[in-house]
Amino acid sequence: MPIQNKAMLITYSDSMAKNIKETHEVLKEYIGDAIGGVHLLPFFPSTGDRGFAPYRYDVVDSAFGNWDDVEALGEDYYLMFDFMINHISRKSEMYQDFKQKHDDSKYNDFFIRWEKFWEAAGKGRPTQADIDLIYKRKDKAPEQEIEFADGSKEHLWNTFGEEQIDINVKSKVAQEFFKQTLIDMVKHGADLIRLDAFAYAVKKVDTNDFFVEPEIWDLLNEVREILAPYQAEILPEIHEHYTIPEKISKHGYFTYDFALPMTTLYTLYSGKTNRLANWLKMSPMKQFTTLDTHDGIGVVDAKDILSDDEIEYSSNELYKVGANVKRKYSSAEYHNLDIYQINSTYYSALGDDDKAYLLARAFQVFAPGIPMIYYVGLLAGSNDLELLEKTKEGRNINRHYYTKDEVAKEVQRPVVKNLLDLLSWRNQFAAFDLDGSIDVETPSETTIKITRKDKDGANVAVLEADAANKTFTITANGEQVMEQK
């Protein structure tokens, strides 16, 4: 089905139940019309990073089910799948064939061959200055050795984990792989494709190899053209300064609002509404809003929306106010991949406080765009310290595995009931149309009034809130929908 202006759930295939089929049952039985879409996090066979190191896309990982289960889910919800356009696993057919046949492999141009990349730039490259310039996710040069069957060795570009080898997006064989995979995804029910880590995909000498213009637009346009005949859209994923998503929006793509999580935390910690108001006025309508995802809470995304002092204040308050949030959980000790993210559930970041949490979600509902709700957030989940310590993976603090029985219990909590009611109302009320309008006022330092109207102004939704007291009232065409005293 086409993308609908209804809240989208973000979940793994085995996080609200055992597999995709059971997840579908849980959504129908316990979540109802609070959710209209599902971002099913990577469900393909993978060798690491919780699915983000896929080695093939033509089948569903048998632990999660099969294509019939995915397609059945797509009959009730619009769906988003992940495509890792920057990399693929070492277990992939491409890597294994290249390793076996070297230059004789049909995939000899599929990966970025480190030495050849720099040889083309001239003798003596890369210099230390070249390496320092690269926008890296690790301290050393982003390269990994490959030993071929003939005994020779080379290096391949490797931005992320050791299983995730970067793809040469300029090669014909890679472009054919992209086309075949994307079309196959749509035929299995994808209405939206999330381009994971796309900003790293273009590499070019004498750049930082991150969001390289104008080549990055060529790549996005190629993907858009592949999907256009199938009425499927793409959602480029990027954690960076808000001006980059702003550029993406101006090119007509959906974007993520990754600035809202930290801006909302600042608002609720400080009680001051001016920064949130300014951000809501700047935000595009064609976007998906977030407070939480499968990753940590982004810090860099809010830079210059909040001042450096306000970001530091918010980070410090998170560790002070947050329930069981410690700095070490976002450190190398717990394998944190991004120093600009803090590992915590959003509910625990607000001190497991029901009133603060529901107000945060009210802000999200009234923000421009379509709300995305992570499954732990949908159930107002606290930090899972047991899973964190068992795995020593920082992000697992926010990746609790719920059983069906647990979900049945959690949806009875007042905060979850209220959240589900709020989302259900928002999904059906016309004032939130993406071609409508938003008006934001700050009557005082601690209060905010957000008015959403549909295109014709016939339907009006108003949120009046006090960020210091965590109180709010929501009205629809003058009638009260929800109140928190």
C-alpha cells in the first residue's frame, strides 16, 4: 500500500514477539490503529550489527520467517525496508567470488580497492593528510586486508565493522545489483526504502568522503529513478548538522528529524520552550519525526538548534535525571560506535516519568511530519541493564526483547494506553495533513501553543503545554481530546 500519513513503528522482527508472523499478531491484537506503518529493521541473512551486515537480500532470515510473512504484514501496514547502499557482508557472493578469482571475478570492480583508489590520485597517496581528512567511524584508516586464493593481498575500503565492506557505487556491477535488489524489495511489499549510511557511499580524492556533492545527488537520483515506476519512495538516513537534511528536503526527498529528540529533552529538562518553538517553525512537513530509534540519542543533530552550552547542559542532565543512564554505557567499553550518541531509552532519559514522557510524545505528534515510534518507546520501556551487561553492547540498553505476554501487560499501563490513544487520534484527524500548516507561539518562557490545520483550515488541532509543569491540553476543532494536569 502507498505511504500513509500515519505513525510508523520501528521494530526488529524478533523484538515484540519471536518472529514477523507473531509481531503481526501482536500489532493487530494489542496496538491497533495507533500504528499505520512498520519499519521492519533488517530481516535479511546477516553476519553482524543486528542485521546491518547483510550478505543477501533475496531471502528472509529463516529465524524471522519468510516473504509470505512480510507480504502479509504489508497488507495491513505500509512498510519500510533497509538497504545498506554503502556496504555488504564479507559472506556475500560478491566478496567470496572476488576473493576466489581476484581480477578474473565479475565482481573485481564491486568493492573499492584501496591501493587502486589512491594510485589513481598520484604517487605517494594516501598521505597522512589524506587519512586525516576522511570522515571516519574509527581511529585508523578505513581499510581492511583481503587475501586472495592466489596468495596475493590487497586492501578494501571498510568504513564500519569488519564484516561491512564498502561497495563501489560507481561500478556497473554494483549499480545492477542495486537495481535488482530495490525492485525485488518493492515487489515484496516495500513502500519506502531507507538508505542506510548513504552519506558515506561516495568516495572521492581530496574530499572527506562524506556527503560528497554533487556526486551524492547523482546516487540518490539513480535510486529514485529505479523506484519511480513502482511508486516507492526513499528515506536517506544521516546523522549530521540539520543543514544537510535541509538540503535533502529541498531536493524533494523525505528526511528524518533527528534534531527533535535532544531539543525535546532540553525543553523538558530546562522548562524553556523557545528552542523547540524555533525548531518546529523551521522543520519541513515531508519528514519522519523521531524521539528514539534502534541507535542512541543523537547529540550532533541538534547543534546550532541548541547552543553548545545547551547541548552540554542537556547531556549532563540526561546522565543526572535519566534512570540508570551512565556515561560508560556510551563509551568504547560498551562498543559504542558513535561518540555523538547517548545510549538510553527515551522513557529512561526522562527519568521514567510518565508525565514528561507523554508530553514529549505530544510534542512529536504536533511536530511537522509523520511520527516514527521505536517499539521500546511505544511501550514506554525502561533501560534494559540486564541485556546491556550480558552483551556489553551499549545500544542494547534500548533493545529489550519483549514476549507476547510482556506486550499484553505493558499496554495496560496508563502511560502506554494514553500514548496509543494519542497516536490513534492523530492518525485519523485531518489537521495533520502534510499539505497543511503549523503555527507556533510561546506565550511565556515555559509554555508553548502549537496549532495544526489542514489545507483548507477546516480542521484544527491545538496543543497548549507547560514544559516546566509537564501539563498540557489537546483540542480538536474546539473539543478537548486529552488533558494532563
